[in-house]
Amino acid sequence: MYKIIGADQKEYGPVPSDQVRKWIAEGRANAQTKARAEGGNDWKSLSDFTEFAESLAAQAPAARPSPPKIGALAAEKFAAEIMARDYRVDIGDCFSRSWNLVKDNFWLLVGATALISVISLGMQFIPVLGHAAGVLFAFLLWGGLDLLFLKRLRGQPAEASDVFAGFGLAFGQLMLGSVVAHVLTGIGLLLCILPGIYLLVAWWMFAPLLIIDKGLEFCPAMELSRKVVNKHWWPCFGLFVLTLFVGCAGVLAFVVGVFVTLPIALGATVCAYQDIFGARPATSESPALTPPVPSPAPPAPADAGAPPMTQPEAGSTSSALSPDIGLSPAPPPETNPTAEAPPPTAQS
């Protein structure tokens, strides 16, 4: 019997292993779904359980669609929606998923990271204009690289040329965002240091992806990022500091190690972005996606002369879904232990 974490970050179960295998076969759970064997103490990914290895290997990878583009007014509603449902920055989980992402797409992600790093470093050696070029093109280059990581995280096809997608998708907005972020963050660091550090975390981690992934203009994107990060600033700051440490740690390994550690650091930030902003935003055409409230199951037919069966307690359920794929728990099964748990219900 197993307990797993649902889309609302609550525990569900226990359910038998056959039910978990059924959900894997239906694509309702995957290798990253958090689970715990009954009686165990540690939450693990389903990929860590050998009994599910065959089912996971047979699972066809499904590409996760990109969230729709949103406008400035929708960005404010999206920020309110995120803060209302809240979020959690699990630093260890972000790095674990990033390691798996880089390992599974090693040459693509490492090669793309090396390319952008060399271009960014090379611009600094351009006489007179080197620093200005770095300011202008920072969000364009690193935002495009983040988009490549995001596509692979979502299971979407991607190629090395995607690192330059920002030049075609949001050239002006990424450039303006880069200039504003550099100037204001620089002023904050010079005047008092702490405001500059605040803006580094609030803007630099997620604003480029919000511009290129959500189609936002630079100002709404930076404000959306600041508002959401501000709710859990310290965990985001911890992730930011650790990504800097991991990204630079490769320098100690004969310098070339940075081309391995830097992709892992970038991937951790992209995983956090997907956890926080990856949900489909609520719009007039697309209502907010929230887990359905479990309703009591109808009583089973009672035998003649037997007392009627009682309804299950409110909130009980044995259904669970992977938070990584953004699905919601299904209504609970009957309390009859022989009844099969109903399959989870996919969101629209």
C-alpha cells in the first residue's frame, strides 16, 4: 500500500500497487510523482520504487502543452491566483529534478549552456561596447536558454537553436527588461546593497521566462515576478544563492566543470518557475483550475435484513496525482475495501 502527494500538495491513500500501476499506464502519474510506502518514513519519487520500474518504462512520454500567453491585466489576476493557492519552493526537489533533466538531455543542455556562456563572456572583450552589449543582450540570451530547459522539462521537442528564440519572440521586451533590471539593480547595490539583492531575487530568476514564455511585456512581467517572489522571498533567496554556488563550483574542477554545474543550477531555477508559474492562468475563457471538492460516494446496495452501509467520512480519499503534471485528485471511493478506486479525473 502506498500514499502519494496530490496536485493540492496533500497526502492521499493508501492505495494498492496495482492502482498506482493503473495510474501510471493512464499517464496520471509519472516518475516524478512523490510516494511513500505504508509504514515508511521517506517520500520518494515513483522512479525510486523498483516495483514500478516496468510500468514507468512502458509509459509513453507525453508532451505538456505550454501555458497560454497572457496580457497585463491577466498578469495581475494570475499573481493573485498564485498567492491565493500559495506555492512551496522545495530547493532539494528542484535540484533533484534538474539533475535528472540534465542527465536525460546531457549534450543538448550542456552544449547550449556552453554556447551562451561563451557568447556572453566573449561580448565582454568587445572594446568600448562590451559591457553595454552584455547589458542589452543578457535577458535575450539567458532567457532563451531558460526556455530551452523549460521545453525539455515539459517534454516538448527542443533543439539548440531555441536558445535564440528570444530574438524572434520578444526581442524588444527582453532587451528593455534587461536594461531596466541592470540599471535599477545596480543602483540598489551601490546605494544600500540590500535593495539590490532584493531585486536580484525578485526579477532575475523569473522575469525573463515570464516575458518569453507568457508573452508579457517587460514591466508586467517584472512586477508579476516581484509580487509572487515576495510572498516566499527567503526560500527563493535560498534557491538563488545555492544556484550561484553550484553554478560557480565547476570552476574548481579545472574550470570546464562549470559547463556541467551551470546547467544543473539553471535547471533548478527553471523547475522552480514551472512549479510556481507553470499552472494555466485564469482568464475569462479559462477559469481558475482548482482541485474539485470530494463528494461522498453513494452507499452500496444493502442485503435484505442487513443494516445500511454508512457514508465515508468527508475528505477521505485514496486517489492521488502527480503535482508535476498539474492534475487534481478524484472523488473518493466507497469505504468498501473490495471496491476499486475510481480513476482520477483529468483537468480541462
